[in-house]
Amino acid sequence: MLAIATGTRSSLSKLKPKDFVLSVRPLTSGQNVDSNRLSGQYALITGSTSGIGLAVAKRLASRGCNVVLTGYGNVDKALSEVKASLVPEQKNQAHYIPADLTKDSEVLKLYDESCKVMKRPVNILVNNAGFQHVSPIHEFPLDIYHNMMHVMLDAPFILIKCVLPGIIGLFFFQKKKKHKWGRIINIASTHGLVASPNKSAYVAAKHGLVGMTKSIGLELCQPLFKQVNCTCNVICPGWVETELVQKQIYERMKKSNRNYEQESFALVSEKMPKGEFVQPHHVAHMVDHLCQEASDVINGTSIPIDGCWTVL
């Protein structure tokens, strides 16, 4: 740190080089923004066999966190990638547990099985699973609507309901009280903040997830959680360059005669003035940040990663 004397312009002009002292002092706890809290923690990430969820799982694993994956993507490939991200000296582990998030009983089983394989309660929950169906409301199939609500609203509610008692227990019943904190991170969408036509079910589910996050954030400010340091936040990404979006770009290319780069820019610019896709690793790094000390007072907040989509 460079220590500089303060005073009038005339008094400062009289200073000589020897009057400037370079001093170094150790960082205090509140200043160490690069500390890593993820080492040795226990995370459950839904929808983590591809896209954003897989990027989150790999990021947390690379930081020493134990992770449980679930989803319908290529399980062997996803698990192999996550295991390659593990930190050998940390001895952290990665597991896959299948679950149908449209069924309450399987959501409950997912939590129980996650705690069993990790031999500890989950203290980081990332609710990421979701899917899209585009249709005008008068033609929207009710079974698909209900499944969307189950996966993107009911399952997060149930998992949060399960996780919080475990986080409290980790503080009050662990002898070393090492894990005296927790993180609940929901992955919504810009459609949790704004709307688009023909996506009524998706918009409803994501708005609901944003509202749930706010309410739970307030609950985590109550005396029961004062000593536990648990927060709940929601990340709202814009267009993310995933396999699903890439297929949409290729379909548009057939009609427009433009190349991939041109059609990508045209698609993303319709909503995002920056003209660039959000990448899965952008969201993964934000999840990491929300787990660190610098984010202790970020709670109940919606965090857009959307290239100015929601600014308009």
C-alpha cells in the first residue's frame, strides 16, 4: 500500500521522494476476496449433465467441492468431465443420481441419496433444471404445463425445504462446526424478469422462482439463521449458447442463407444489445462468486447476466 500524506497543494509540493513510504500490511478477513470457501463443501446441482448445470458442476469441483449431478444428458460424458475437474489433494468426489423432477417422491429421494453418498448434508444447492416449450396459451398442452411447473418451481421448493434443516444442523450439531454456512442458488432466466409471447408457462415458472428467492432470502435473515450465514439468490441469464440454441441457429440458417456467426449475431441481438451470447462458464463463475465471502450480504437478489436485455 502506498501511504501518501494529505494537505494543501503547497504543502504537498514540498514533499520529497523519501517522504513517500511503501508499507505492506496483511489482509484482514474482510479484505481477502480471493479466499475459497468451496473446498470440502457439498453441492447438489440439478440439470447438471449439460449446459449451465454441467459448467457449474465442473467449476465447483475444480474448487474442491464435492458434487452430485442429476439430469437427462449424456451421463457418462458429464461425469467424466466433472471428475477430470476434481482436485486430487482435496480428495473431493463427484456422483450422479438419477431423478425425475416431475415427481415429488423422486425429488425427496434425490436429496436423501445425495446426503448418503456424500455422508454429509448438502450445504450448496443449485436449482438449475428446466426446459422450454413454445406455444400460444390456447394451444398449450396441460401435461407439459404441469411438468414445467414441477421441474422449475415445485422441485426447487422441495429441495430448499430439505436443504435448510441440514444447513442448520451442520452448524448446531457438528463438533468442529466447519460448515457453518450454506448457499441456495437458483438459476432462472431473463424470463424471470421480463416476458416473451408464447412462453407463458416458462415465464410463469421463472417469475415464480424469482419471487420464491426473495421470500426465502428474507426468511434467512431471521434469528434462526443468524449464526449460519446462509443466503439465497437467483441468477437470470439471457441467451446462453447451448446445444438447444445452436440447433435453433442452424434452422434459421436454412431460411436466411447466412453463416453461423451472422445468424448467431442476428438471433442474440434481437434481445441482447451487446450482441454476444452468455456462455455457461459465465454463470458458473457467478455461482462460485456467490459462495465466497465477498457475497455474504448478497441475499434475496436477482442477478441478470444478459448483455443489457433487461435494461431496455
